[in-house]
Amino acid sequence: MDTITNGKEVTRNKVVYTFDELSDKAKDRVIEREQEIAYEFVDVTNDISEAIQHHVLHTLADNAGDEWHNHFTKLEVAYSLSWRQGDGVAFYGYIYRNEAPELNWAEGIEYVTLTRNHWGSHYTHKNCFDVEFFNEDGDTIGSDGGSRNDIVLYLNEDMKPTLCGTSDKDNMTKDQLTMWQSMTDIMNDLRQLCVTSERVGYKVIENLTSKETVLEGIKYDTMPRKYDANGEQVEPLWWEEA
């Protein structure tokens, strides 16, 4: 590159290398830097949310080919995946019986709501929502009571909605116990779905930031890259031909 400084022509030279010409140590620096850049832009690709949605559709409806918003009309996926405490996947909104046929719906349960609780104000994981169950008239017939580990049933012996709840299995009728078990299964399945969805999300991140993905991006980049001996990328103005 030639420039004019104080009326004198000055020639500056810089030796540049392709990736394949670099030393192994310099290649490692390039790969590490590209992985950091890839991680910063993971969320921009929508790959994580799409993979989780695909997983949820397959798990709850055995239908991974449907469009998310055409199937789940009032369900939101939330995630935070940075390998930190409190990270994970949570679901908020409504799940209707016909949207999730793979769940154990007892007769009389029409839909379930997943409502953000106090944990959900700071974190995103399987315990960040409270679960309530409703019949077709919109009456509350059960909930997790905010305990995240037990179901409170709001049904009397005649299976009519009541304001008085119980989680005492030993004193339940056969019909109440069937309903209680159904709600317990649904609650546990949804929390487990958060866990498996978290694994799906981290797998996407690992794939997008893997050494193999980075090397493929360098190899097939439409704009050729060149580096100095330490693996620092050199601007094209230093080496592109006129």
C-alpha cells in the first residue's frame, strides 16, 4: 500500500496469510474468536426458539410439521440459556385439550393455564409458572397451589366445582383421584418438557458455535479472509488486488 507523507512516497508492507497457511496456534485464536462472535449472535437466528417449538409440537401433539401459532393459540415460550443458575425454559399462557392430545387429560379438564410466578420475575426455568386447571365453563377445578409439587383439587364428591380445595388423596373418591392423577401427570409432564426443551436449546447453541461450524463458515465465506501471523484478521485494503 503506497501513501504520500510530507511529499514523500512511503511504501508499507504487511504479510498476510490465508487460514490454511496459519500456524496451529494462530488457527486456534481465529476459531476461538469466531466462536465468541457466533455466540453473541445466536439469538438473532431464531434457531433456538424454532427448535424448541418443534420439540414441543412433537411432544404434546406428535405434530412437528405444524406452524406454532396455527396450533398453540395462546402459548408463549420463554428461555434464558447462558449456562447460569436460574437459566432454562418456561411456558406461559394457555394449553387447550385439543392442542396437546399427548397429555393425560381426564374427562372434564378443558384447558390449563401457566402463569408467571415470583420466580419468573428473575429466572426462566421449569418452576417459574403456576398451573391451574379449568373445565369447559371456565371454572377452576384444580391447581398446583403454588407449591409446584402437589395438586389441589377444587371438586366436591359429585365432581362439581367448589371453592374448597383438597390435596388429601386418602379421602378422595375414585373419580376425584382419577382427576387428581390426571392433573398431576399434566403438571409433571409440562415441567419435564421445560427440562427437555432446555436441552434442545443448548444443543442448538453448541451446534451453532462448534469448531466444525466455524471452520465451515470460514471455508465457504463469500468474502475471503486473510490474517496476520497471530491470527488477527487483516482488512482487505492491505491485500486485495486492484
